[in-house]
Amino acid sequence: MAGCFGLLDHPQDNRVPASRLVENTPTICVFQTARQHRIRAGDQVQIALPVGYPTGLGPASESEAKSQTITIGQHDEPGIVAARIYFQCPSCSRACYRLHFTDDAWRCRLCARLTYASQHRNRTLRGYNRINYLRRRLEAAPARRSRRLRLKLLLELGDLEEGLRAYFRRINDVLEARENARRRKAKENERGS
């Protein structure tokens, strides 16, 4: 089913190449490296350019030719406790928790122009993801939830489902018209032979 929505690496499908999905790129996470006590705020580390995956971290040195220097920053806001350190993107200097390897360099997701595969699921069925979300929300709604909010969600769900039914009706009408045209053409060919 994923092939219908442009997620497969097919030579004629250039909408979403597989190389532009986050899930298909080597990634390094600041949380994993901090847990392994390999980095601290203010450090500059060399991240090896991957030949294979996973990649390794090492101390910053000039002797490593095939690596990239990444600066480690620290949040100064008092409210951020769990995630105090971050990578500084080499391209845009943005604070980010993951770097992705694309086009022979480590970059943040925005600089690398990567998207998640889930952003492309059900693209041709407008409103289908919202319908699933509303159904999950209504099922998980606690009893104390206000009736007004529940009614609002049910009305929105009904409108979206009606739109989806109309879309499927149009598809069915087009397919029936094609089938009728094919049958008429076959009858004409039989008469002419």
C-alpha cells in the first residue's frame, strides 16, 4: 500500500524519494551519546562520516580527515532540566537533538530537507488521518469529558466521514463509466468484425 503514496524507491516516483525520509538516513542522537558519557556541554566533537552505520564519536582533532566537527551547546533556561545539552547544526547553528547524515555532511532535519514517512501516509485520502485521530480521541475520552466537546468531535467526525464517502462515490462513478465505455467499445468491435 505504501507504493501508492510515493514511499517506495521506484525510478518513476520522484515525489518522495527514499533518501529524503528520516527513517532511511544515519542518525546520531545527543541523548544516547550523553548517556554514554561521551560528550558534555561546550565540547567540540568529531563525528566520523559514516561508511557504515552506526557511526562513532571521538575527541576533536585535526588529524582525522574524514570527519566533521560538531559543537555541543547547553540550554540556559531554568525550566529545561532533562535535555540540557544539544547539538549545534553545522549548517544553520540551530539547537537540535538529532543530526542526520545526508549529502556527505551531518545536518539537522530541516537543513537536510528530510520528512517522516508518516507525513506521507494516506495523502490521497483527504481527512483520513483526522478521522482516525478523532475516533481514537472519542474512544479514549473519559466519562467526565464535557458533552459539548464530545458533540463537537462527533459532528466534525460526521462531516469528515461524509466527505470521504462522497470521494469514494465519485471514484466509483468514474470506474463504472470506464467499465461501461470499455463494454460499449467491445460490443462495437464485435459488430464490426
